[in-house]
Amino acid sequence: MTDTAPAAESLFQGKDPGVQTTYARLLDVLRAIGPFTVEPKKTSIHLVRTSGFAGVHPRKSYLYLTLRLDRALQGSRVAKTEQVSRHRWHNDIRLDAPEQVDAEVQGWLQEAYALG
């Protein structure tokens, strides 16, 4: 993983502390899956393997995790799904706390990572 912590840190300024803790939990889970690169952007953070597989969008008290998959996800945590091409979907998952990065989310992360 590339060290881009200072640039990513600025996206968490003015946010509730739990938002950054949830992001840290996501990164811990991903490190166990395999190598990836963190690419901070103006309002989000892209997570990249050979291509982008996830995006993190910090909000005031939660974050959206956007996963690029070959299917639409379903469930109460899935805030939005959007088909962006014939075989790709963007799935927005709302995460309010680090403990929400559970087995279900870990499975989705592995699936997105494998496609990325």
C-alpha cells in the first residue's frame, strides 16, 4: 500500500472521530486480503489493485463505501446501486461504525478486490 496518509487525513477533518475509525477498520480488512493502493482525491479515496475496486466517501458522521462489482448488492445497508456498464455495478454501502465492517462487508470487499 502506498503511504498517502497525510493527503487522506484531510478528508476526515471536521468529521466525527468514528468516521476515521471506520475507514481504518476497512483498511485493516483489506490488508488481510492483499496489496492495494490508496489514491486520495478531492472528496473521496479510491482503493486500487490493478484497477479501482472501491471508493470511500467520508461524510460528517458516517462514510459511504462504493464497491465496484459485477452484480447489484441487496440488503438494508445498501444505500444505492447503479449499473455503469453491462457487467459492472457501483454499490454504495453506508457504514456508521467500525463494527459494521463485518463478515458480510468483508465478503463484498473480497469480491470487489478480486475484480479489481
